[in-house]
Amino acid sequence: VKTLDYRRKLLMHAQRGTRTHTPLRATDFKSVVSTIPPPGHK
């Protein structure tokens, strides 16, 4: 559950960023998120 919440926050942040920055491609964003480990995971 924590992993989904963490990714949801990243997605929300990215969506806000598209208003002022160059939009990310959905596939690029998904590949970046999939490589980020959840907090506290080693």
C-alpha cells in the first residue's frame, strides 16, 4: 500500500509540473517510477 501511495504522489507531482514544464511522456514516466524503490526498501 505504501508503494502505491508513493507512486501516486510522484504522479500528482508530475501532473502539476506539466503546466509549467515540458510534459513527460507517459511511457517515460512509468519507466522512471518503476526504477524507484519504495521508501525504506533496500
